[in-house]
Amino acid sequence: MRPVPTCILSSADAPQAVDGHDLDRYVQIGSLTKPLTATVLTRLAEVGELQLDDPIEQFLPAPPGTGITLRHLAAHTSGLPRLPPHLHRRDPYAPFGAQALDTLVRRLDTLPTTAPGHTEEYSNLGYALLGAALVSATGTSYRDLLERHVLAPLGITEISADPPPERRLLRPGLFGRPVRPWTMNGAILPAGGLWATPRAAARLTVALLVEQELGEPTPFWQTAGPLRWHNGATRDASVFTGALPDGTWVLIHRLSGNAEQTDELGIGLLRNIAAPKAS
């Protein structure tokens, strides 16, 4: 079996890149995009441009009375399904552009599987809608919102929706040719479309969760006890990052879409780093 290109960055050791990974080239980070989108949301709420409990129809042409708020979208409690309908098999999000999202918004009352606010169901569709709502609320593109409210204040430059092709790192496929990545720079961008160098993604983890340079982290990170974490995966890439209150942190990226294995590696490394501190 071919080794999986892997990079590991943590609070314990020097950064590592093995089996052909690269700490300084852009990789897809999938749903690690979501806490960045949620950070934009909470920062806009802090300055009064919107409220977390604003209904989605205040910003998008959804039918009135869905009961879905921005908070529900960010917390995965909107009742919306995980994925938009009618995705392509090979490149699922390629046709999911602004027009497709608008069509779904106009029949949003037919999509929830449960009432909003009661059940947590992870939803890429929900975050696509959240990103569109933030754009509508501010009259600013998603990329500009991310730059203005997250990346520029932290001095992070190597996170992008469209990095230069020559700086992208892709999984090698048949005969060593790079596998074509999923197209995720359309409506799905706020849910999982960003690219980052591993160094920039690790810097983001430290800045938001450890040093808290933008204040208290958005409450919409995933949590497990004291651990704040998030993961992400596309067909050919997966990432895990997490931090503990004592400053222990880790970020792992692999050129493999097996998110479960990447999560296991990350959690195991966190435990190994934290164990000496607890003894």
C-alpha cells in the first residue's frame, strides 16, 4: 500500500512532513473552513451588524416562518440535511453555484428533516446558507469578509479559495499524476472550500484557540470536554486540528480522504502531548 503523505504540526515538536507532503504548499482543508465562517459570524454580531438569532429570511429570499436562524445554521441545529440535493458523483459541488443555492433557499421550508433548534445534524448545506446570509447582510463577498474579519487581523496570508495552481499539493494518482480536486469555490465555499498551507492552518489554530488573538473563540467549534477541535475532508485530503486549555495543540493534514484515520492520529497525538503535563 502506498504511504499517505502526511504533515504534523503541534505544540510539542518541530513541524514534520513525510512521504511527499509539504508544509508550504496549499492543500484543501475541507470543513476546517467552517470555524472560520463561524468566526466571521460572531465578529459581525459583536459589532452589531447582525444578531445570532436573526432569521434567515431577513437576509435571503426564504419562505417566512422557517424558524431557522443564523445561530441554528452555525450550530448545525437548523434541521437541514447534511448535503444539498442532486450532487454530482465525481465532482459533487461543481454545479452548486449561486443559482442552485437561490433555488434551494426559495423552497427552504420543504428541506428540514426536523424542527430547528432541537437536534444537531452536521450540515454542509447549512453552512453554505450561512455564508450566503453573511454576504447578503453586509454587501461584502465571502472572501472579503474572511480577509477583513479573520485573516488580516491575524496576519495570515496563505489561506485562499483559489491558490495558484503551481502551489497546490494534490494526492498522486495513476502513474503519479495529481488527482483533480473537487470544485468547491462556488456556493459551498463557506462550508468547506478553502485551501491553506499547513503552516497557515496551524497558525490559525494557535491564534484562535490558544492565544485567542480575536478574543474568546467562536462557540461554534466542535467540543469534547475541554477540547476545542474541528476536522475536514474532501475526496483526497483530510485534516484534524484541536487545542486544550493548557495550550496543547495539534494539526494533522493527510493526502487521504479517510477523515476517521486522520482524526484518530490527531487525538492520539494530543493525548501523548498532554499526558506528561498531567503527570
